[in-house]
Amino acid sequence: MKLTGSELIAKTKELKGVSESERVIACGYFSTSKNGKKRKNYNAYYKAIAEAQGYKSSGDNETSGIGKGGRKLSYIATVQGNGNLLIGKAYTALLDLKAGDNFEIQFKKKGKVIRLLPTEES
């Protein structure tokens, strides 16, 4: 059972010294695959914490976006098998990006942070 609201905040505080993955499971934010392996849902966990603290979720504002076929954007990108990181048309449309726009890529290895900054040519 997923904890929400004040229960979620209390349980998270109670599990302060526990690993992040154990906290996510203890608060009920996981699914179990056919082979019995638990898949942790960090995104839903952190979204629930934010909502419990009074922050609006990304689905509550105009930038939530709808992709082709009416699917809501997840704001999660996955590295593909060939090593490419695909952002997708729905995201570039939200930012009104056009073919040929150029970006400077900045990254920090620690924390695996990637930042795209428009160049002056864009």
C-alpha cells in the first residue's frame, strides 16, 4: 500500500538512515515483476513527497504537455541501446525548438547532470 500525505512524510523521516531504495519500497512505491523482482518507482515516490509538502505536480500546470496520441509526458529520458539519449518531439515543441537550433552541452560527472544551453547562433 502506497503511503501518501502526512503518513509518507512521517515514514520517510522515520527511515532517515535507510538507503533510498529501501525507503521507496517501505513506503509502497514499487511494483513486482513476474519473476518476483521489485521495481522501485522513485519518480512517483518523490512526486508524492512534493505533493505532501504542498508543491504542485507537473501535471497540474500548463507545461505538463501531451505527446502524440494523448500520452502525458513523463519527463524521464532513457539512454538507448546505441548510447543515444533521445529527448523527443513533444519536449522540443514545448520549448519551441526548431531544426538547426544549436546548444552548448555542459555536464558534471558527479551526479550525472547534463545541461543544454542555447548558443548565440540559435
